[in-house]
Amino acid sequence: MLRVSKLTKQIDHRQIIEDVSFDWQPGEIVGLVGRNGVGKTTLFRTMTRQYLADAGQVLIDQHDLGAEPAAQRQLFFIDTQYNFLGNYRLRDLPDFYALVYTQFDRDRYTQLLTRFKLNGQDQYRRLSKGMRALVNLILALTSNATYIILDEPFDGLDVIVRENIASMVIDEVADQTKGFLISSHDLNELDGLSDRVLLLKDNRLAHDYNLEDVRAKAKKMQLVFKDKEIPQVLKTHSKLIRVSGRVLVVVFPDYTPELDDQLRALNPVLLEELPLTLEDLFRANLSQDTGYQLLK
Amino acid sequence: MTKNLSRLLWRRYRQWFWALLGISVLAGIAIALMDTESWSHHSSVLFSDQIDQWLVYQNSKYGSVSLFSYWFVFIAWLSGLLLMMQDLKGNFNQFLFASGYPRQRIYWTKLGMALTGLLAIDVVTALVQYLIYWLKLPHGMSFNLALPGFLTTWLSGLVLALVMFAICWFAALIVGQSGALVITVCGFTLSLVGLNTFFQGETILMATRDVEWLAMGLWLLAAVVLLVWGSFLFSRLSLEHDGEYLMFPRLRIPLYLVFVAYITFIFSINSGEWQPTVISFTVAAIFGYLWLWRPQLIEKWRQRRGN
């Protein structure tokens, strides 16, 4: 298990992350969400000791990475903004990674390059953004590290690459030996991928959601009532997502049979369940505070 | 794993070392060929009598010989600068710091590789130069190379190269801006040349041998201090200050004080008057403050303009 314990980092007297704590098990795909600039990348850089923490620890199987850096080889992170790969050809990259990650799988690396039509002769810096993201993921997977951090892996990618990355990540956790921590400022990207979502807000870890639990309770409904007035039961128990004429789209964070009876008793013209997205869940749970695409 | 770390670092720096070796050998050949042009046929031996003494060899009037070329000092200076700077600006430090190797081991392995590589380059270049001297030796002239002069010259040269390496290596560790770093180390190196001339004047009453060995001892001490201090700082290097002048903001005030004292010293040592001291102190104090605190000053100025 990887444990982040009370991790704190200040940069230029500004608190970037404060008292961040969470556990992360192999087999989990954990999403990390938060607004731009909330400290997601700083958290990753501090976890991987590129930035030295002001306080707190990162432990892997109870080994403190500060005191026992060798344990860090179970943790993989490529900084998408600052990495050394630019001037190297793709075929050269395993020379470096294999000397750090002793389980690095060169054959699989070559196979994946071929599968995604990436030329080993190409320099990393000459690749498109999407191709670089793919190479980063291929390096992450073939490193065979237990804990893999992906920072905005879907940023600016086309739908095909996005699907490829998502399916590779899902395949990889199937045997429960690897875990992923994936950051994104767009909740839709993590939908269907993450089991758990951490929400960073105001430099702190504001929530740690188990999505299965949240989804089991919540429902998204489309409703039309005869009267223009919104019934009190909706105001009390739901979050209004969208209004279109008299059509209301709402999310009930805790949809119970009693609530269902109350709604039906109002004789709505339309009462229809809609697929619930991660974004809906966050709107329902955090209201405007989440700051995500609220006016869409 | 130490072996893997060495292989990793060699994988990173090998192109640099091969390129440097190639350039060094070419430069060495050029220097050696120019030396042979200066040889006079009035001497029957290549070296003067000084080669038999425990002194740094000075060329005789019959011709120059690069026993230990200043070129080696220059490549040590350049390597110290580039090996540390490249890893910061090329983001290789990110990879190293996340690699699971202890920082101390990374630092000393990298330093060991750099110094071994430089020594190998010096030796290969010197061998090529000596070969040229041997091949170009005129008829009737003999090759009277003696150990005292040879060893003293090499030792003195290597210590000078080491301290130049250490100065650049240390500067590149604490300065996070490439342009400012180059200006800083060039300025400091030039000031050292001036200081060296001054101290040569001050030690005129001492025996040459004593001065040379004293200088060697002081340079070596300075190099060791810088390299050990560098290892302490490397363990505490946090990369969020990459791109700022100082990678360690806590060094700002000590650096400011050293800068002001050093500039005041070098501009007033040759003068018995008080005016140069006051002027150099004032200029250094103002310039140092504006330079080291410029991000905060610029930010304040921007805020004032915004208001």
C-alpha cells in the first residue's frame, strides 16, 4: 500500500498543498480532481521527491521514501511539463528506464510502440502531444512499477487515443498488482475509469469518494410538472442540474424509495431516469463549490 | 544498484565525454603543432633545466612545450558548468530524484564520473601531444623529460582544473538561470585571474616553490570545500525554484554579503585611498540588492503600476 501522510508543500511562502493524506492500494484506479492550479501536479512532484516536502511523508509498504528512497522504484511518474526525454529517440528511452525500474519490459515496450505505430527512430520532442502521452503511458506500463501516476493523461487528446489509454489502464489493473492515480481537471475523463476520486480543494484533500457507494445511492432524473413552481421535495432533496423550459434535470444524492413515492405522488408529466455521470455526482455533492462546468 | 547508477549516468553523459575527447584531442594537436613551430635549434634538449626541479615548468627561450595545457583547465571549467546545468535545464534531475537512488550517491557517482572522464581526456590528449613532440623532435635534440618538473606541473595543473571545475559545478548547482549562471561564473573566473596576479605580487619575497605549493594547497582546499558543500546542497535541492536565479532562496542573504565583501575587496586592494573602497562598496551593495532581489522588486513595481 502507498500511504501519503500529511504532505505539505509551500512555494514562495504560498501554501500549495496542506496536510494531504490518503491511502492507495494496488488494483485501484484513483482519480485526482481539482481546479486548475489547485496543486495536483505539485502533489505528484512532492510525492516523487522532485519537490521536497515541508512536512509529511510518503510511505510504500511502510517504507518512508525520504529515508529509504529505493522503495520509490515502485512509484512511476513522468512529468509531462518537465522531463528529459525531448532529445532522445524512442528506442533509446528503455536504456534509462531499465536502469531504474529493474522489471522494465523492453519487449513489451517495442511491441506497444509498433501497435500504436510509433517509430522508434523518432525523437520524443518531435512527436505530437497525443503521441507523447501515449509514449508516457507505454513507459509507465512497461516499467512494471506498482503505483503509476498519470498527470492529465487525456489533456488535448483525440477520442481514439483517449479510448486507447483508458482501455490499457483498465486492462492493467485487472490482476490487482498495479494501481493508477490519474489527475484531471475534467471529470468526464475519469468517468467509468476511476473507482475512487480524490478532490483537491483550497490546497487540501477535501473529499475521498468511493464512487460505487456514491452511485448506489444517487440518481439523476428528468422531470416535468404541471405547475411552474418547483416542488419543495425537489428543493430539499435534489440538486438542479439543468432547466430547459419546464423540463428539470436534477440529481438526488440519496434517492430512497420514500423519495420515489413522494415524487410520484406529485403526478409529474414526465419522470425519467437518466444516466448518472461523475460530473453530476460532484455537482450534487458539492454544489457550486466544485466549480466544474456549472453553467454548461 | 550502484553499478546501475553508474551505467545510467554514463548513458546520459557518454556523448558529452566522447565529443569533449574529440575536441580536446584536436585542440591538443593544434597546440602541440604550434609549440613545435616555436622550437629553436640552438638547444640540444627539449626541456630547460627547470624540468629537473620540483617546480611548475615554465617554457624556456628555446621553445614552448605544453606539459600540462591550460586547455585542460578550460575543459574542466566548462564541464563543471555543463554537467550540472544540463541536468537541471534538461530536466534530468527530475528523473534522478525520482529514481530511488539516494541523492548523496547520485552526487558522488556523478562527480566521480566527471572527474575520471576529465582525467582520461587530459591523459589521452597529453599523450597525443607528447607523441607529436616526439615525432617532431628535430635531429640533434633529445627528449629530457624529468619526473620532478613533470609531476609538479601535472599536479598543479590538475588542482587548478579541479578548483575551476568545482567553482562552476557549485555555481551551476545554486543558480537556476543559464544566462545569469554563465555571466556569474565568467565574471568570477576573471576576477580570480586578477586576484592571482595581485597575490603573486604579494608573495614576491617567498620562494617560487613555496608559493606554488601553497597555491596548490589553497586551491585544493577550496575545491574540496565547494564539492562537499555541493553534496550537502544537492541532498536538499527542491526543483520548484528551477528558472529562478537562486535554487536555494536561503542563500540569498549570505551570497549578498559575500558578493559585496568580495567586490569591495578586489576593487580596493591595490589602492591606499578610501574612495575606491567606498565607491566599490556602494556600487556592489546597490547592484547586488537589485540583482538578487529583482523578482520581488519587479513584482512590487508591477503591482504599483497595476494600481
